[in-house]
Amino acid sequence: MKNLTTILSALGATALLSACGGGSTGGAPSIESYAAELAAFGTDPTLASDTPNATVNALNGSATYNGVINIGTDAASNPAGAASYYGNLAMRVNFDSSTVNDTITGSAGDFVQFFSEIASPKTGGGVSGSLTMSGNLTGTNTGGIGDGLTGTASGTIDGINVAYTFDGNISGLAGNGLSLFFDGANEDSSGGVGLAAD
């Protein structure tokens, strides 16, 4: 079971660490802007409490959540070795069925490398790639951290084929936040987090 205090503390440490990097190139935001956005989400009260199950079940229509992802690769073929990236996160939850079958879809992109275990000229710069995500609500949004939804993500980051599983929760009194926790699902992928609001 994940501990929310530990996760948010790690987010703060990551944001501070990454703020030392350089600016990005191309269309992606800078390390500093991603770090500031992640830190702001980490202290947003909307993301601090899970939405009650009855509220989630009563929601209708679709909700779109936009935010930031902090995710890693661990590919031996990558000149950077193990590396971490920020990116834009967009998730959509279809609340139409009001059951555990409510679907989740999403994507991430505009990645910027903010860490590598081996010195890399890409640190601070935008890299190619995108992730596609799908999953569903579990019906136990207040069962614990990460118990409210589940799914998978796959794609490429900087030319590396990545795959992840994720879980998370709908958050806030009106269901207007979303927290995701990623685990690597192949040998080239490590974990990460995603935070977003509608």
C-alpha cells in the first residue's frame, strides 16, 4: 500500500532536485515549469483527499483531467542509463455507466529529461515520445491509496519502448482531481506518478 505523505514528500524532493536543470528545447515546457507545476499539485488540497465512493458513483458524463507526469525509463540501451522525465498528462474518465466499468483513457507527451544516471546532453531538453493509457474505475475509491482505479500505459520515451501498470484515485469533494501511481511493466521501464485536475 502506498503512503501519500511519502509520495508527496518525494514529489517535493524531486521538484527541488530538478529545478537545478537547464531549460528545454522544442515545444516542451522547461524543467522549471514542470517542477513548479508538480509541486503545486503536490500541495493542492483537491488532491489531498479521496472522493467518497457514493460521489464517484453518482457522477455522470465525462471528465477531463490535465496535469503533469513524472516517469522513468531504465534501458540498458539508453546512453543516459536510467533516466527520468516530466511530461504533460491528459486523462479522461467516462462516468456514464456509474459502475466499476467506468472507463479511463489518457495520454502523456511533451517529455523533458530531468535526470540521467550517466551524464547526458539531453538533460534539460525535450525528447520524443508519447504514452497511451487505458483502464477503469474499481468501485473502491476510498479503499486506500491507489485503490480507486487501475490500468496500463505503453508507448515510447526517447526511442525506448516502455510499458507500465498504474493505479490511483479520484480526489476532491466533487471528484475534480486525479492521482496516478506507475510501476514498470517491462525491463526498460521504472515507476512514476501523475497528478492532474479538471
